[in-house]
Amino acid sequence: MTFPQKFQTLRRQKNLSQEQLAEQLNVSRQAVSRWENGEVLPDAPNLVQIGRLFGVSLDYLLNDAYASDADTPAVQNAKAALEARRKLDAAFLIAVGVIATATVWEFANLLYEKKLLWALLAFTVQMAAVVAFKVLLGRWPVGEGHRRQTKRKFIAAVALLVGWMPLLPLSRLLAGLAVGIAAGQPGHNYPHNSLYDYILTAILYGALCAGLCLWLRRHKGE
């Protein structure tokens, strides 16, 4: 579409007569008529006013190859970025969901079913979800700031979901060493399972959660 065709179409879509449009643009009706007839193009200030009045870009008005404002590169790039962000967010949710499900599976098999093979399989699923999300993170370029923030959220989510696993044996080790110290044998570890192990694990896990929250808040604007 040429500029005269676009200009006339936009005026009719707004249900404006040539006189009404001329009044809004602060020009004569004859000027509007000449623009629609293709006798002359508006000057730069009038083009800016036309774009603002009809809510279209100058790129669309002046380029005959664009049938609508959605065809302009700026709009196309914005749409592509929005679609990439939607895909990345969907990948984030799916990956976290897979990891969360595998975590419950792993927890059940470690503590209740006592089936190490199924626990290892669940761990493999978790790592596969992490690798898959890492691949997808680089596949959809949606802006470096958004990608960094999404990556941090994913790291925090994975750490919160699986963080208790290394913390529990660590707590048991520390509790065993504490028992050794209390028994007068510093450095000697007394392997055992007790309520104190779980209490210490909960304390360490709370510290991990607090640290991750502070980390995310510190880098929120990046």
C-alpha cells in the first residue's frame, strides 16, 4: 500500500472527514486532499503528527512494502522477543516441575522405599532437566538481562528443591563429630541417626533459603 492509500484508510477507520482531520492536524482541507490524492507528501512535522494521531509508526507510513504496522521490523522484533520469552518461561516451568517431581520420587525412595536404583534414576532425571534447560536458555535470545534473571531463578529453584540431599549427610557428620567431642574423643565420628540431625538440616536449609533470597534480591535489577 502506498502512503495515500494508507492515509485515506486510517482517516476512514477513525470516521473523520477531511475537514475534521485537517482541523486536528492544524492544516487546510486542501492539504489533506492533496496527501490522499498522492500529489504531495506531508513534511516531517506533519508525518509525526499523523503517526501520533493514528497510532502508527513512520516506518509503516513511508514504506509501501508494509501492509500494516505489524510488518515493521521493530514490531516483528518485539513479537519475536515476546515469543522467545514465552518459550523460555515455559521451559523454566517445565524443567522446575520435572525436578520437583523427581525430588519427591527420590526422597520417597531414599527414606521410605530404600531403593537406591530408583533414587539414582530420579537424580538422573533431575540432571537431564538441568541440562535441557541450559540448552534452551541459549537457544532463545530474549535479552541478556531477562536471561540472566531467569538463569538465577532456575539455579535458586533447583538448589531449594535438592539442597536438602547433601545437607542431611552433612548434618549427620557434624552431629557425629559433636557426639565424639562430647564423649571426650575430638575428631572421632559417631555415625548415628537422630532428631538432632534433622533439626540441624532444617537450620542449614533455612540458611540456604535465606542466602538464595538475598542473592536474587541483590541482582534483581540486572
